[in-house]
Amino acid sequence: MRNKKLIPFEVIEKAVAREPEAIDNVLCHYTGHIKYLSTYWGHVNDDIQDRLKAQLIKAILQFRFDR
């Protein structure tokens, strides 16, 4: 039985290979957490939200499996 909370390994491999659809899947998976982290006094700060998404994309593109 698969854990529904985890991103499938195949999607991670494709995201690291820079496939836009896979990167979007990863972003969608973390959307709720990103919104939670960018909420300040009950309001979502779009600048923080955009920065968190950019940092996640940067981390995906820098990730290597060979370490």
C-alpha cells in the first residue's frame, strides 16, 4: 500500500530531469504548506509565497541522486 502523502519517486526523478509537468506536480503537492508558511496575521503574503516556490524549484533543480 502506497503512502498518499509522499510524492512518487518517478515524479521526483522527472522533476530533477527538469520536466515542467513534474515540477508543477511537486509545487502542487506543497502548495498547502507554502500557503501556511506565507500566512502572516491571517493574510497570505504573495511575495513570501513566490519566494518559497522559487526556493523549492531551485532545490529541485540542484538535487542530485549520485551523492
